[in-house]
Amino acid sequence: MAGPIRVLLVDDDPSLADLMANQLGGLREEFAIQVETDPNDALEVVDAGGIDCVVSDYHMPEMNGLELLRYVREMEPNIPFILFTARGSEEIASDAVSQGVTDYFRKRRGSDQWRVLANRIENVAARYRAEAAVQRRESALRRLARTVIDSVSTPVDELLELGRETLEVEYAALVQGDGPEAEVLVESVDGEVPFATGQGVPLADDLDDLTVEGGIVAVTAGDGDTDVAVDGVDGDEEGFRAYIGTPVYVGDRRYGTICFCDRGDRTEFTAWERAFVELLGDWLGHELTSEWARDQSENVRAAKSRLDRVREALDEGDEDAVREEIDGIENLLDQDPPSAMAVSIELS
């Protein structure tokens, strides 16, 4: 997932912690830094998820940096952990390495130390995100394969949940129609959103320009800090600040859109995420088309059965029955793929 690098700074001295946060934040605008002076509170932050790197002092009265590292490794074995201390030693460094510290850095005088630390945070966080992205992709493809193999009908809700969890967004939907006529057919929500979604997907009004690539429409807001209002959303509640969607076709007709949305601070969707959404849309369209084709096969068999009744009615000279059966046959054979209005996204 693209977005700010979330750094957790842990130091029992508030003034030093704030100094570190200010120095690092001034060097990297992409750092979103959270300061905790109590290691127990820091563990709660790690447990809540979303942290890309932990930077901790060693000397803290209630729990030293190595003890914090052990607890963090039990909770999140792969999260980057940098021990940044003024009173280090070879013994502490050795213990830190043996317990899985990502980096060990002794505080120095001068501003160069902040540039070095910022570089190390940036590098380990990038590597951590890349490894997590690979694992998420592999897991998503395995789940999609199981869904395809195990399903006897189109599992729209399962596809939406899979896409939502893979993209790490809070909302997913299959939408039909446009504007006031829009209708959410199926949705998947992580928790709750503070506005109604039954009549389409409300978007924030400060979104960037649409990015259209192939069958994908993607759009995100800027820095995620501005409070905005959305048509149909009351009070200070805002719409989704990130949207990605792809059309779903049944036969050669556009049936609707499968889309994924979030209110967070995502700044872009990666090429792989775009490809995965398009894959979900293509597979859903294929399955819906297959279901329509199966229904058509049933209709053909039913039409053949009614032909027998037409012959019987002809033999009996019952013209009204013949007309009724012929009308029924025509209705059975004249069912096009389900259609919907073209789905578009209104940004203004």
C-alpha cells in the first residue's frame, strides 16, 4: 500500500522524543511519526498494526529497549526495529543482534546523525513494505484460486472481501447504475462507514484527477489532511478519499462496476493492485456470463418442451393455446445478458 511511512518513536524522555520527531519529520515529509514515552503504550500501537518501523531508546525505567524488542518480535516478527541509544555497549549491541534487531545506532553529536537515521528508517521500511506486498500478493492469489475452485456459484461477497483485504481498504462494492439511479448490489465493509452507501459510493470533493489505465479507474485525494464535504453527506463526515474500480461485463453488455474505497491517506494504487482489481472484475464478469449462459441452456430445454405442447395444440386445432405457447417460447429465447446503465464517477 502506498502512503506515508509510519514511524513509532519510543523514548521515556518526552523532550528528546519530540526533538527526534521534529528532526526526522523535517528531513522526510513522507514520515508520519508517532511518539510514545511508555513502552507498554508502544506495544499497543504495534499490536494495532500499520507501523512500518519502530525506533526505540535502550535505557527506559519500566522496560528497556531489548525487552521491548522481544515483545515486538513476538507480535510482529518482521517489523523493522532500530535501537537508537546514547549509552550503548558491545554487549547491548550483541544482545540486540541475537534478538533480531534490524539496526543498532548510537546517538552522536551534530545534525548528521538525523540524516543517517532517516536514511536507515527509509531503507528498512521500504524493504519491509516490499516483502509484505509480496506475501500479500501470494496470499491473495491463493485465496482467489480457492474461491474459483471451490465455488459452485458466483461468490460476489467473497470476491469483494478478498479484494478489500488485499488492497487494505475499508469498503468494496458491486455497483449498478449511475447518479441518482445508482444501486449498490453487494458490499463488503470493514467495520462501519459514517455515511450511507446504498445509492452509490460517495467520494470526497478534493480528489486528484482521474487516472484511467486499460479497464481501471483510480483516483485518490491529496495529502489526506483536509476536511471536506460530499453531496449527500451531512456534517463533517467526508466521502471516500481513495477509489479504484473496473467495469464488469456480462456477455458484451456492461453490467456494473466492482470498486474498492477507503477514507485513509493512500496516495496511489500500485500497478499490481490495478492488475488484481482488473483480474477480479474480469473473473466476476466471466462467472456472471457463465451463469447467464447456463440459464439460457435451461431456457432452450424449456422451449423444446413447449414445442411438444404446440404440436399437441395444433393437432387439437386450439389456436389460442398455440399462440400462448409460441409467446412463451419467444420469451424464453429472447433473454439478453442482464444489462445496467453505464457506471461513471462524478467528481464535481
